[in-house]
Amino acid sequence: MAFETGGHECKLQFLRPNRTRRNSLFLVVERILCIQREQGEKAIRNVCTALKIKMLNPADMGFLAEYTAVMNPVAMALDILQGESHVHMGFLLPTLSQLQEKLKKLKSSCKVCRSLPAALQTGIQKRFREVSQDPELIAAAILPPKFRTCWTTEEVILKAGLDYMRNHLEENLDEDVLANSSHSDEEDFFAAVKSENLQAGALERYVSSSSVGGLAILHSFPQIKKLSIKVNTSLPGSAASERLLIMLPYY
């Protein structure tokens, strides 16, 4: 009955929260506001009357509107991190950084849900404090051409990531030098000097490059591309894996 009433009165179906979908509650509230905006308050009132439940008052609708405004960037961040388009590990810290900035701006505009942005910020900081200081993850965030060093203004964080990259680029170059070394002991003795200059120059050129042509730019920096593959290759999100397992019986 609820399904038929909602479809008849609202032209859109009401959604139900789902424990396995992290954004489901947000989507439920967003659908209610969408129905009110497109079909008017009367449609929701008719559904409430038919189902014999209390009608949402203006204060309730105001709260729901503010809730969706605050949770919208959270839902977008979750979609990015559990999606299939951006599966690089380097998307984690920039996504969290941007989410924190958006929540910070929302704190001043909230009237009813004032504590929600602060609670979300506290939870994110508690959960990801150690992760956000991991040099490897910071380097992973710097390596995608989409971000490089523009995703945070904290110099200490950027320095940790760049130092990690310098050290590992030097190791990679040393391996290449040894693999291609000549029979001259003198040249091999000074190979480290050459490798340090090469890795420093490549890193500076990559970070300062103005190109925004996507991952293709990495082809111009073979050593950086190699390091990017190493630190940005991760397991797919649970949502993608779940969809794959669901489809298995059909093959």
C-alpha cells in the first residue's frame, strides 16, 4: 500500500534506509525534499494521511533541508572513495582534506544542525589522524597529476610526502644504474651523484609542471610513473567487489 500510495501521489517512490549502503539515509532524506520541491507539500500530506502517520511540519522540513546540506559533501566523498572511477590510493587524503574544508565552511551557516559539522570533523580527525600523517599515503596523494601539491596548504605534510618520494626515487634510480652499469669502476663509483641529480630534477619538474592532461603526463617521468604505480595500486572498494560477487551466478 505504501509503495502504491507514494507512486500515485508523488510520482517518485520513497526510499528505505539500507545498512549495507553508507549513503542510504542521506538519499532517503534527499528524496523526501525532492518530492516536496517537485510535487509540493500536498503530495507528502496525502501520503501521510493515507498511511495514518504524522505530517512533517515546517520545522521538520527545515531540519531535513539543513541535514542534507551538511551531509551532501560527506555523501559525495563516500561516492568517490567507494566508486570505481577513482581507485587510486592517492584520492584518500585529498578527498578527506576537501571534505574537512567544506564542513568547516558549513559550520557558520548552520542554524539547526550546528553540532553536526563539528561532530563529523571530530570523527574524521579521530579515524584518520594517523593515516593523514603517513608519508607513503601523502606521496600517493602528490603523485596523481590531478592533485600534486595543491590539495593541502600544510607544508609539513607536503614535505613528508616529497621526502618519501625523493628517497624512493633515489632507490629506483640506483637499481637502474646498477642494472645498466659499465665495467668502469670509476664511473660506477660516481653513479650515485648522477642518480641524485636525475631524481631531484625529475621530481621538481613534475611538481612544478603546469600540465593538467591527466595520467598521460606520467609517461614523461618514467621513474615517477613507476613509483606512482607502486603506491597508488590498491584493492577495489567493497561496493565494487560486492557488485561483482552478485553478478557471478549469471555467468
